[in-house]
Amino acid sequence: MTFGDTSIILMAAATATTWGIGKEQDLPWKIPKDSEYLEQITSKVYYNSTTIATLKKDRPWHNAVVMGRLSWESIPMKNGPMPHRFNIVISRNPSYKMKPFPHTSLAISIHDAIEQAKTLMEESQGRVFVLGGGQIYEQAMDVCTHILLTRIHDPKQQIVCDVFMPPVNTSLFVQASHEELEAFVQEKVPKGIQLCGELEYEFLLYVRRQSDDS
Ligand SMILES: NC(=O)c1ccc[n+]([C@@H]2O[C@H](COP(=O)([O-])OP(=O)(O)OC[C@H]3O[C@@H](n4cnc5c(N)ncnc54)[C@H](OP(=O)(O)O)[C@@H]3O)[C@@H](O)[C@H]2O)c1
């Protein structure tokens, strides 16, 4: 399956040793700077050769976010969908009733979601972010072009998780340098280990290897 020039970016925060991502339908931690990072990276306008014309339009969204039905239901709906992004929700139930929010749609598989997002991106020239949860990350590993990972170090092993993502397969993805990460997201990113209480975390980028990479 090919996706042309559209970047399909799996974006996740996971514990370094166990790849834990969730607990009781919520995040197992509160890292405000990571939440801000996700908000910024998934909402911003990315520049490419054709974006300049697009920028002149006052669009309500540029990028699409894709998530599983359980992650969608974990968003406090009093806030509505993730703002300034087109929200695509995956469910096996084609009759799943989403509230009639604007800029949202239902997909019946990860491939349906990606196809919908790609079509939307033809107009907005944006990027597609797959935001979880565990079931969707597992399936998205086969289709994503990039992985933006917040790796969370928990030296005292205090974080308990009940949902996990697959480890990044380094025979399929290569870890980029920090400079390559900043070039990819088109802005400065805090470098190295960051502190949040007793937790340590770092922002990383992995890029799918080309077939001719050694
Ligand atoms: N740390 C992070 O970065 C991060 C990010 C996001 C979420 N999370 C956490 O992850 C947890 C939720 O993850 P989860 O794995 O339980 O659920 P999920 O992946 O968010 O959603 C699972 C649902 O997606 C639908 N689905 C899965 N595979 C499908 C397929 N092949 N075709 C069609 N629909 C499919 C099904 O919906 P139906 O049952 O409706 O058919 C399934 O119940 C929460 O704790 C959340 O806080 C963490």
C-alpha cells in the first residue's frame, strides 16, 4: 500500500521498558509539556511547495487525526473533538453514532481511515496523525511513514499500564537525529531528557527505512 506524498505519522507516548500507553481508558501520567507538544504538532500548518496557496484560505483544520473508538470516547466530549484538526474515528460498527460535530467522520478500518484522511489532505496539504490507542497503533505500524515517540523513563517503575503499543521495530524504522526531528516538525523541540516530577521523558522521531537502506 502506498500513500503518495502524504506523511502518515504515528504519534504516541510510551514507557521505555514496557511500551505502556494507557490505564483505565486514560493516560497513566500527566505530562503537560507532552500534551502541549501533541497539540502543537498535530494542529500546525506544515510548509511544502504547495502550502503557500493553501495558507491563504482560512481553514478550520489542516491536518487529520485518526483514533480508535475507545480513545475517542476517552476525550472529554464537553470539549468536542480535537479542535483545529479533522477527527477520524475507527470502529467496526458502521452504525456507531458519533455526535454531529463538524470536521469528524467514522471509518470502519485503519485503511478506510487513511484513505479518508489522504483524500482530505489532497486539499489541505496537511499531515495525517494516528493517535492511538493500543489496538490502532498495532495496525498503524504497517502503514505509518514516521513515528513521533515520547519515550517516558520511569526509573522507580511507578507507572502501571493496562494498554500497550508494539515496540518500534528498528529493522523497519531508523531513529532520526534531533536535528532531523526539528526539521521534520518544522520547529524547535526540547532536546534530550526532560523532567516532569519524578518522570523523565524525551521526544524522538523514527522514520521508515527505504527498501535500499542498509
Ligand atoms: N500514550 C498515548 O500516547 C496514548 C494515545 C492514545 C490512547 N492512549 C490510551 O490507550 C487506551 C485506549 O486504547 P485501546 O487499545 O484500548 O483502544 P483504541 O485503540 O483507542 O480503540 C479500540 C477500538 O477501535 C476499533 N477498532 C480496532 N481495530 C479495528 C479494526 N481493525 N477495524 C475497525 N475498528 C477497529 C474498535 O472499536 P469498536 O469496538 O467500536 O468496534 C475497538 O474497540 C486508553 O487508555 C488511552 O488513554 C494512549
